[in-house]
Amino acid sequence: MRRMNVRVLWRSDEDDEIFTIERKTAMSEKALTRRSFLAGSAGAVALAGAAGFMGFGAWEQAHADSRSTAKTVTTAHSLCGGCSSKCGYTAYVSDGKLIKQLGDEGHPYSRGKLCARGYGYANIAYSEDRLTDPLKRNAQGKFEKIDWDTAISEISDKVKSIISSSGAKALALVHDPRPSGKYYGPRFMQALGSANVYTHGAACYLSRTSGFKQVVGGGWTSDVAHSKMTMFIGRSYADGVRPSQVADIEAAHANGADLVIVDPRLNSTALFATEWVPIKPGTDLALVLGMSNELVRNGRYDADFVAANVEGFEDWKKAIAPYTAEWAEDVCGVPADKIASLAARMAAAAPACSIEPSWRAAFGCQYANSGETARAIAVFNSLLGVWNQEGGALFLPSVKAGALDQGKFPNPPAVSEKAYGLSDLPLASESSALSVAEGARTGDIKGVFFYNSNMVAGYQNPTYLGECFDKLDLCVVIDVLMSETAQHADYVLPECSYLERFELPEFVSASTPVVSLRDQVLDVIHPNTKPVDEIFTLLANACGVGKYFDFTVEELADAQLRTVGLTLDGLRASGTQSFPEKAFVYGTTPKFGTSDGKVHFTSDACAKAGYPAAPIWTAPVADGGSDELRLIGGKQAIHCHNQSVDVAALMNITKDYGLERVWLSSEDAAARGISDGDTVHISNAQSDGTVKVHVTERLAPGCVWMPSHYGCAVPEQKNAYKVGLRQMDFVPFRIEPGYGGACTQEAFVKVEKVG
Amino acid sequence: MARYGMLIDTTKCIGCFTCRTACQRQNGLLDDEAFIRFETRESGKYPNVHVETVPLQCMHCDDAPCAQVCPTGAAHMGEDGIVQVDQDRCIGCLYCMAACPYQVRVRNSKTGSVDKCRFCTVSAYTSGTKMCTCVEACLTGARTFGDLDDPDSEISKKIAETGAAPIAPGLSKPKIYYVR
Amino acid sequence: MMDSAAVFSVLSRCFVEGEQAEWDELTAPTAWADFLGGARQMLQDTHDLAERAPRGSRRISGCHLRDVLSESELKALAVPPTFAAHDEFARTHFTGGLPYSAVPVESLYCKDDDRRDPLEPNRGLYLGKTADYMRDLTTSLGLSIPDEFRACPDHLSLELDLIAVLLRSGMAAQAQTLVVERLGWLTDYRMKLIGLNEEAANFYISLVDMLVCERAKFTEASDEEDERPRAVAKR
Amino acid sequence: MSFTPIWGVPIALYLFLAGLGGGAFVTAYCLRRTAPGQAESTRRFAHYAAFIVVCIGLAMLMLDAKAGFFHPQRFFLLLTNFGSWMTWGVVFLVLFTLADFIVCILDLTKHKTPEWLEVFGVIFGLLVAVYTGALLATPHAFPLWNSAALPILFLVSAMSTGAALVIGFAAIKRPEEFKAMEWVSDAHYWLPIAELVLVFFLMWVTYHNGEAGANSVLVLMVGQYALAFWLGFIIIGLVLPLIIESVGRFGKKESRGMTACADVCVIIGGYLLRWLIIVAALPVTLVVPAMF
């Protein structure tokens, strides 16, 4: 066998005429071994190229020198992906790497600042744990890479078969709304003819918004910065960080506002608070009733406002008569005189005061009485006539994109029925994702798409949810990392990170409403990952509903912006554009979003749903044994639920400061012989685990506080795997009747010292 | 010749770690390399509890104990009163880490050499280009940076106004003043 | 008998998902025997990679396949996996985001680089410094990175392919520099493959061992005389 | 919030071995003075042992100084800042190792080493032993280190471990020479006592030197390192050798085996002393770190 050899006669540059003599051989496999990824069929370097070679050391030296000189730095206005606030910021990129991030002054949520997650989470783009290709679960249950075409066609076949066998109502989408996701996902489902679109609301704000809806038609924003007094029930601006809110509360503190924290835990906002009112978890309703009772008993409420705007005041007044401050003291542990003083101070500060609407904490979805607590709070604010008053509670305006040309952007026909399970939740303001779990268990739901949602890990009991979704015929997860939910999926479609995608304009409600844009900051790193708009467009085409997606995301964005008098290029340049003509004006009595535009202290819908017509006392359902403690959770400023725990920059903070530790009051710790730094065993019927404990004076006895980010059970997320415990593991599956909340803190656990 | 220093108002520090991650972004630090560390102090008994978070970073001491003990001269007092560590001279003997009374020097897990806060915000202060440094990124504006030798600078006035003082007396002559 | 360039080309095909036709052609009995012969000859070759032995080249200790690979690895090497098996292995292990991912990209495994580049994201992240280097190197040589390798210019297949290209272009000394500088992470990657504890991984482990052994030949040599490779090139 | 020590076993070994080397060399010189010509092979052993032991220590230092390990040329920069004990330490170490090396060469070639050379070696041997303590004592961030007792304690421990090494060797390998080493054995008997006193003094002073000092002592005496401190260092390192020596000295039979065993304990104690002092020290910080 002749050796194929390449002889090079290397002459000095002047007479470089002879370069390569190459012996041609007949064997085709020789040709194969010549073909190269880099140099194509030539398989060799042109002579000119040869001089370009540089060893790593030399390159590093040259590279370092070139790095110090001004490199081309590109900037782009975009929206942070660290949490759902989506703060506007400017990204500075050099040589494909993010070197600087500055919050945009004009954006109402960032106001020129980003938080710890904004900077840390950006490293997700280069993470080793990222999904790089579409995956399919093979026969042995392991995931393996498949190409996009096969994935899309197999998924669309399953979708079509489900539709033909049980109709489009057997399909569902669960998503955590993101600028493009909240348009493309629901549009895809509507195009298929399914109304089953769900958000993460059931594990976040559903009970709260539903309760407010019954009384005043929806949520509000407290004008904290200008308030004389604001009460925070469970909500902590310094833990669930949004830069604008931190600035507001700091301004209020500087102005000497009376800022009260009602929370079993003295959270990080303690710094700005004038008073901490520790309370027995799940009994905020009692406190609010006690205060309301005080207001009415002393006649210290805005009678004119009530007379003009409130329905059912008399019935409500009769109903809450027995719920005095003294009664409340036994239930929630807050002394009666304290309740009276809080009510008096609120009355004195009115109308420049309010109870902050909160977000997830305390009554977003925590207890079986969260919906009723929300109603009572809306009633309390109404008593003081704080709506749209300076320093009170504001219904801020927002701008929506107008209708689009139906030729280019045809809307799919509306779907008549309601989302699956919504009829069982008459009081819910929107569908509850927990209905999907029930539907999957009973077989009504056969196919589910998850976009940007790790439902199994966070919405309710992971084991239970996992079992439900294992029964599905089709489970598709679209995400950036493998997640607990993806572990139950048949197909996993890799999305590129938020830094690599352009998304639709985000209309933000604020005192001066704005529209902001998530522009693309980095080129798509992994070629096989796609942004959400492309993914759903591919799926739609494959499922035969492509005609509703026959446009690019830029065209759609530009069209949406033109309906409000802007252009895409204009918004790209500025990042955030405000609508001064729509700015909020104090003092205008709002048109409440209820059926008749009035405030309802009593609600027939609630009565029909088995709740008292007026929001009076409803107890949380879970009850613990004598030595058991209620398990409550909460956020930390460096994480966004379980989305950011795999990012090393943030997880290192957790490891440096032991932030995964659970908190135990010194009284409960002493009773169990536990001291700070010990390892404890936490257990109940659902789950058990060990974790280090932080014994503190900052927690009311009777409960154990567990940060709600940890306990990742996904080995792929190497930084997060097995760090700390997961609160949801200990929570039995339960849906709050009528409202649909996930009752995330209806669980008691036993805490024992280990060893 | 300026003498730069910083004022940190811990009554505004909510312990949100933004300064730590912003600094890592601005200076391209490793994920486990933090130039700022935090001490949290709880005092009082339930329910009257006072909470304080104190961020600590290189104080750029005028009599830098680290520079005194560094055998290779890597740690040295640079111009404008900013203590610098010459990464090409440091052998990673960690003696400066032992000498630093505030324990704010970190060893780079990849190169083994020691590094610390570089007062990088000085270029923002002098040139006006916006940077995501600890001073500019802090959500509550707890930090003020400036020239201690200039009586009219914001920091000098604030120190006079608030009576800010070093975090602990007698350890060294630090250039970070705390309002607590 | 295959020469070193062809051996590297074949190796570069083994660490990436390919087409059936190409794989069958590679692993056809004659071709594979040819490859093994070429590999054995390369490993035992006591000279530098440069075709022309430079003046007074020292004896480098060649290593034989037998003393490098264990029994099971030798067996795995003798019979290459069928296309179906290779495809299955590639589609479960050469893709990112899974617990059993073993994506052969240097940035994810490069160990201590001695100087910290302020803007280089940390180890365990794609597009590290070695990726930038491979991107700049290929462009300066007039070559181009194919789009499917956009996220990983320092993918093992590209590194091996570049070595083969350099050998074919008569730039053997540079090829040797690449072998020494760019394949250092394979010991780290080998542990990852072993961590999979899968029978199918033995084939790939044996290929990696072959490369580690080949590199070892030059690392002892190049440690003694740092200047050697460049001296040859300058001629 | 627990505190992770700055240095670990490599540096503890380095400090211990540097002291051991210095101590062995000094013991060799004492033999020259007190038992001239009667313990030559033991003296040779002491010189060789000192050289090897110090080299191992230096290797430990180079290994731990990772940035230097990657860039060996940077070690030459060590002689930049003469305000730093480490620079002086390098000077002493280099000179001591040089002297010891020359003495070893002379021993090997059976030449007689001039007394001035041995005295030169002894001076720098002592300086090396003291420098290891002074190195830690300078920074006042760590109360446990920042006390005058430390350099003297490290010096005494160096001499004690050095002597133990030499005597232990002689006891086993050179019984006849061992008998001639009366003076050195007597001196060696008192060293652990001095160490005990110094340790007590160090603990007492540090305990009253601020919260961090008190905590460092508590971590040593009742905390995480209590076992290593009491059993390892105090009992095995100091008290046991004292008992054995006392029995041997004031009792009836002088058994060489027991002496060798006591010497081994002293050496173990010497290492544990360095390791404990390094890992147990807590820094002066604002918030009292978790004690245990």
C-alpha cells in the first residue's frame, strides 16, 4: 500500500513557487480523510495562510495587548431576564462578551439601577449546563438529541392526533409570561382552538388578584414614596427586589413615613421600617378585620367615599361586628392595643396611606384564606378612601398596542369555552395552572406545552405534579436549562437565553406608562437553539395553523408600535418610550373594574362559592401537632425562585453566607436544644431532609422559615443540585376553593436536631 | 495629587449583594471571586430586634499593612492613594491576607494570586463615563466616593456632616468611612 | 497505511454526530485496519511530527498501543461501533444540558490557564479563551469555522481537524504545537467519559487515550527544549 | 459565619520543618562543643537531616504559593521588600541552607568543618527558627499570632524538635555516641517545660486580647480543635516526653527505646503546634464569628 505523502519544499519567500505536490490515489476513503470541517475539500491551508499560525502564548500576548486598547464595544437597550420585573438596561458587549450593564434611567422599574440578579444571571448565556439541541426521551427513558425537523414533525403529529381524538380542549399551555412568550404561546393555543392557557399565577398572585377583583375590580400600586403611612403584609421590597420600589421606600423613610412590616419574619426591609408587627402565619385576615372593626367602631372612615362608591356596606358592617381587636389578638397574636393603634394611625394618615397590595408574599397564594384576606384588605383601603389619592393606592394607567391589520396579522378565531377547570373556580381572576395537573391526572388534558415554566418544582407538590404529568400523551418543555418539569417531558426544545433574543415590545403600567424593548444583546451562541417566536411559528406551521404566524417578530413589533405612534427603530434607539399624555393624575376617583363600577364590600359570587358574602374570618386549613411548626417561605434578593440557582455567580453568594439555611426562632430552637449553625432534620408526611439552621430573634415562634429557591433535584444544574431543601416538597397538593391558589404555606413540619 | 476614599452608610444597606455582582461584571471577576464581603449583626431580643448589614472591602489604608508585609512588592500604594496588587509580581504566598485587619483580600482560584477592590470607580469619578461599580450600582446609594483631600468634595462634606468614622479603631489608617 | 494527517482526520470524525454513509466508509474493515495501522505507526514513530526529521533529532520514547490501552479498550478499538451505536452515543452524550452530557469542548474542561484574562468568562463556560484562540487561528489561516460549531470553535473535532489540515499543508511543526497546546484537557475529558460508566464509552476513551499518549510523546520532548518547534518552522 | 483559615497543612509543614532543620543543626553544634569527637556520625546525620528537612519545607512553600508555582521566576522577586519578615526569612533560609549544604559536603568528603562555618550556620539556624514565629506575629489581624510569645515559642519548639530528632537517631542507631550526649539530653529535658510555660502564657494573653483572641483560644481549648490540642499537642507532644524523660532520668533504668519514643512524640507535638496555631487563629472582625 503506497504511503500517501505530502512533500513540501519550503523555500524562502522570494522564490516560493513550489508548494504542494500531492500524490493522488484512487482510494476514495483517502479522499474522505482529506475532507475537513475547516478547510472543505481542499483539506489544506493555502500558502498565504501558512504564515498566519500563532502559538497560544503568542496569541494570548497579542490578544491581551489588543484587549487593552479600545476594542469595538457595541451597546444595546434590552430588558433584564433576572426576574419578571424585566428592568430596562443598556448592555455593553465587546468581542461577544458582556462587559458592562447600566440600568436605563427612563425605565419605571429600573430607574437607572439593576439588582444583584441583573448582573449575576447574565452569565447563564455561556453556562455549561445549557440545553444545546432539541431532545427526545427514548425508550429507556433517557434523553437524546434529535434535530428540529424531526422534533417539530413528531410533536405536531401528536398534537393533531390528540385534537382528532379528544379535541383541542385536551391541549394546554403553561407559561410564565415574557414579552414574546405571552403573545406567541396563547396565540398558538387559540389557533389550535384551545382556551387552556395558564400562567404561574396559581403559585404567585392568583388569590390576591382574585380577591381584589371581587371588591375593587383588580390590583393597585401603593404610592409608597408620597405616603404618610404604608403597611406591608408579608411583602418585602428589600427581598423581592425591584430597584424602583427600593428607591420609593427609601424616599418614604427619608420623608419620615410610618412604614409598618406585618410579617412573622423581620425581613430585610426592617432597615426602612418604623415598626415590625410579628404575626402568627396565616392569620393576616384577623388583623385586617380587627383594624377594620376599629375604624368602623370609632367612625374613623371616609363616610363620603363609602356612601358614594360602596355597595353592601351595611351588611358588611353587621357581619364584622364580632371581629373586634380583642378577638383578633387571640387569633393572630398581635396585641389588641397594637391593632387599635395601627388602625388609628392609618386613619390619621388617610388618604395618604394604604395597605400595600403585595405580590406573592402573605396572601398571593399561601393559605386557604388568602383570597378572603385580599378582599378584606381591599375593603380596608376603601374604608379610608385612599384610591388614586396622593400617597394612597393608585390604579396606574398602561398603554396597549392597537388592533393590527388583519391581513398581515390575522387573529385566530376566538375560542368559546373557558379554560379547563376555570368553571370550578368561580372567583379566580384567571385560570389556575393547578387545573392542568388535575386534568392530566383525570385524562381530560392529554398534551401540555410548558414555556419558561418549571411548574413541577415550584407551583405545588413536585412528586404529585410529576405523577400527574407522567400520564400525559404529550409533554413538551421549552426552556434554557433542564428543569424538574423537563424531566417529565417527552420533548425538550432549547430556547436561547434572554440575552440572545429580540422580543416584542413590553407595555409597562406606571405613573407615566411606557413601552420598553428587549433587544438582542448577544448573537445566538448555540446554533441549534431558537427564540420562542421561531419555536411557536415552527410548531404552528407543522400543525397547519401557520397562517396566523406568517410574519417575523420584528415585523410584528414594528406594527404594534405603529399603533401607538412609534417605530421599532425609534424604540431600539431609546430602549424605553413614555406616553406622557396618558400619565396618571391624582385625585380622579377611579372607575372600578367591578361589574357595576362600584366597590363591593359583599360579594354574591363569594356567597355562591361557599364563602361568607362579606370577607369575615376564614381560618387556614392546615393544623400541626403540638411540636410541629408551620413551614413558611420567602424570597432572597439574589435569586428568582429556582430560575437563577444554577448561575455560579449567584449560587456562590448562597454558599458563602449559608443563605440556604432555614430560620428558627430562638424560643423554638431552645425548646428543641438547637443552636445556631446546627444541622436539623425537617420532616412531615410529604417529605423530609436535613439542612443547617440559623437561630434568630428575627422570627416569630411557631414557624420555620425556609428560603424558597433551593432543593434543586436536577443533576444537570450542577451548581444548584442538592443545595438546601425545597419548600414545595413539604406541601400537600391542595387548590384554594373558589380562588385556585396553590396554598403553598398550608404545611406543618417537625424540626429535630441531627446528631 | 488626590487621595481617594469612600463613605458607606450602613443605615441604607439592605444586604442585597448588588454591589458584589456589579463589581464582578465591571471587573470581569471569577464567579467565586468577591471583592466585597458582608457582615450581618442582629442585636436585641424578639420582637425588638435591630438588624445591620456592613459591607467590607479594601480600605486602601494609608499605612497599608498588606503592602508592608508583601515580600515581592506586588501589593503597593499606587498613585492617588489607591493600593494596587501587581498581578505579575504576586506569588500567592497569602501573607497580605494574614496581614489585612479587615480580611478583604481574596485568592484567585485559577491563578493563585491575590486581588482585592481596586477602587475601579475612580475612572467613573474622574472621567464621568458611567460604570456598573459598587458606588453606582448600589440601589440605595449607600456609597459615596471622592477625594478626601478636597474639602469641597461630596465625601468630605458628608464625613464632616455625619461624623463618619472607620469601621474599627486602631487597626490601620483606612480610607473607607462608615455611617452607622 | 494511513499517515498521521489521515489518522487525525479519522479521529476528528469520531467525536461528532455524522452521516451514515461517511461513518460506514470510515469504519469499513479495510479502512479501519488501515487507520489502526496508521495510528500504531504514528504512536511508535520516534520522530517529531515533521515529516523531515530535523538534524540530530533525539530519540523520543514511542509508545505502543498495548501498554497504553487496557484490554477492554483494545477490544473496543478493534471493532468500531456501528453507525447506529455511534449515533446513539453521540445523541445522548455529545449534546449539552443533560446529566450525562460529555460535550468535547475545551472551554468546558480547560484547567488552570496561568493568567486570568479580565474579560474571560470562567471555566465551565462556553466560548472561553481557547475558543477565541481557535476562532482567531482558523481565520488567520484562511479557514472558517462551520456554523454548527459556532458555540464551540474549540470543539475536539475541530482541533483534531486543524491538526490534520496543518499536517497536510506541510506545517508539521505547527501541528505539533497544536497537539501539545490544545489537547492538554483530554485527561480531564477522559475522566468525564469514564464517569459515564457506559460500555459504549470505551471506544471513545481508547481514542482519547491514543491522543493523550501521542501528546505525551511531545510534552516530555517539548518540556526539555522549549524552542524546538519554532526552530523548525523558522528554517 | 465560620472562618476558613488562610493557610493549611503545607505552610504548617513548612514552618515546622524549617524550625526542625534549624534545631537539628544547632544540636549538632552543641554536640561539637559538649562532646567533641564523641558523636561525629550523629552530627553528620544532623547536618544531612537538617538539609533534607529544610528543602522539603521550601518545596511545601513553593507548592502552596500557587501563583509563584506557575511562574517560578517570580520567586526571585521575594527579595524586594525588606520591611517584610518573609523577605528576611528567605535570606535566613538561603544562607542557612547554603551553610548546611557546605557542611554536608565537608562531612561527606570527611573534611573537618571549620568552627566559624558551623557558628555561621547556627546563627542562621536560630534566625530561621525565630523568623517562622515572627512571620506570624507581625500582622495584628489575628490576636492568637500577634503576641510576643509566639516567636520564642516557635524557637523553643524548633530547638526541642531538632534535638529530639538528633537524640532519637543517636538513641537507636548510635548507642555509644548517645551516652556521650549528657549535656544535650539535659538541655533537651527542659525544653518541653519551657514550651509548656510559653504555651500557657500565649493562651492566657490571647484570651484577654479581644473577642477574636478569646474565641481563638476557646476554639483551641474547647472547640473544634480541642482533641488535637489537648491529646495531640499537650499530652503526646509535651507531657508524655516529660514523663518518659523523668522516669529515665530520676528512675533506675535508662532505656534508649523509651527516649526514642519520647523524641518521636516531641516531633509530633512540634508539627501539631504549628498546625493548630495556623488553623485555629480567628481574625479581628466586627461580628463575632461562630465560636464552634
